[in-house]
Amino acid sequence: MGVAFDGHYAYVAAQYVGLQVIDMSNPANPRWVGSYDTPGEARAIAVAGNYAYVADGPWDLQILRVHLPRASSRRSG
């Protein structure tokens, strides 16, 4: 229902399946890299720094810490 971009990553608020993270570094071949099944219905998303803010229907706001590779380095989580 909502999409936010951070670098090469698209964060998708995908209603009943929660947050989906897609690597868009090659737009012709997007690659799923992770997800988080929120308790409600993920409707909107914003990303700032290492956090994703998900409007999650009746569960209000879910704040999720995200760790993804950036440029040539990797952060662990």
C-alpha cells in the first residue's frame, strides 16, 4: 500500500504480509532481501536512518530497526 526508498532499497508496506524489502540496484531484476510480518495491516512506510516506521492499521505505529548492506560494506544485525 505504501513504498519508501532508501538508497537502492524499496521498503514496501504490503498490508497483510507486513514490511517487504526489495533490492532495486538492478531495476530490471529486483531482488527480495527480507521482510517483517507486522501484527496488523502495514499501510504506509517511512524510512530514516536505521529505522522503518510502519503505519500498521489497528496496531498503530510499528518502529523497526533495519540493517541492510550499504555501498560496499555490510552491517550486521
